[in-house]
Amino acid sequence: MNGLLVIDKPSEWTSHDVVGRSRGILNTRKIGHAGTLDPMATGVLVLGVGRATRLLGFISGSDKSYSATIRLGQSTITDDAEGEVIEHALPEVIADVKFSSVLAGIALLTGDIDQVPSSVSAIKVDGQRAYAKVRAGGEVHLKPRRVHIREFTAGEHRFGEGYLDVDVEVVCSSGTYIRALARDLGNELGIGGHLTALRRSQVGPWTLTDAISLETLGSLQSPQTALMPIEEAAARVFPTWTVTDDDAGFVRNGRRIDWSYVESSDPVIAIFDKTGTFLALAEQHGPTAKYLAVFV
């Protein structure tokens, strides 16, 4: 089994839980994922099976899309609904919030921004996960990271007792924390904010229409049929280059071939032989092809 499996992750499951369950269903240990989703979140989680696990490092850097709900007027220790509320804005302050101010705050958080990750992220600090350090009562001060928010739009909004909920859509670069966006939007408005719902709708070219639930996967008589073959997966992510039989033999043995591929805006190319077998990922290195990973 060598291919990709796109799971619609259920709420309250960790990404590791999904990997573990998939290993049991497919009866194989060699499974990994291309980017963690918080337990609260649902949606697209891309898994690599067999040799396709070597594709995950390239897929994890793809842009991602989310649907989320931000609650303005309340701050939590985790920047999401799983943490304790530590600050409330006054009800009269919330009542005076104009939606135009929310839109202005969103505009300031669109484009290239320096984002401080949530203190309960999985980032390592002094060899320990930040979330573990916080839960043990320690303090964490993470450095800002440059991320790109390609789209950040607001939809419906609802006033509640002491809060304002705003439904948003976000398209962003890898490494972006949506709960940090919720926190920063609330801080920009001076009323605090946190994330109450999050659903990942896309990772690179994979959307919810490609996804299957764990329940459905487990009910299949032959679960391996849900895998996207590694050849198809590579062709969906990268431009393809079909080489001659002689060059295919060189690629299989790790010997460099002349770079004769027509220029592409994508620096990484998927090399195939004439039978459609996926051979390697490569980039141009002077006059030759440099292999980033060989799959046969």
C-alpha cells in the first residue's frame, strides 16, 4: 500500500489518534500525516501510507483553507474554547462594537503578518512542547513568525450575552495558527477573542470532497481502495516530467540526468517513466536534475 488517504477528522480526536486508527484499519504501521489539526478542529487531514509518507514533507507546506467561528469579547488561556476564560469585555462595550470595526481589524491581519503562535502550541521550547510547559504551570514566550494570510473574510455575525460571534473564512500559508488570528483580532478591537469552531476545508489540492470519515473507512471490505495511488497524488501536487527509458533507469539508480524539462514556476518536478510509474521528485541543479526523493 503506497498512497495518500484524506480523512475528515472528527472533533475531539488528535491527529495522532487518527493515524493510530488508520494503522489499525489498514493493518500497516507506515502511516504519517501532513500537518496537525487541534483536537477541537475537524476536516481535511492528509495521511501518507507506505512510500507516500515521503511526500508528506512537501505537502505540509501547502496553503490551507479554514472555516471558523471567532468569539469576540472573551479571551481564554488557550486562545480557543478548550481553555479557561481569563478575561471578559463589559457587555456595554460589546454592544457598541460595529461590524465595520471587525472588518477593519480583519484587514490589518491580512497579507504578510508577524504572528506569535499560541502559547499552547506544539512548538518546542527548551526541548519541551510549549503546551506541556504551560499546563505544568510554566510561562512560555514564543517569538513571532512571518505567515501569509491570503484571504481572511467575515460572514455572518451574532451578538450573544457579553460576546460577538463572527463566522470567518481563512486561506493561509503553512504554520498559521487560526486561534492566534482570533486572539489578535480580539486584541485589535480591545475586547479579546478566541476560537470556538474550526474546520479545515482544504490542504493544497485536497478538499473535503476528497475526504472520507474514519467510520466509513473502517466499514469498507477493502479499506485500501480508499487510498489515492502515489502516482495520482504526485501528479496532483507537482508538475510532471515523463523521461525516456534510459533516463528512467538512471533515475532509479540515483544517477543524475540532464535537465531537459520545460521551465515551470514550481521548482519541484515529479518524474515519471513511460509506463506512468512515479520515480522521483527533483529540482534543477545546474544542467542536471537533483533528486529530492527517489520512490522506486
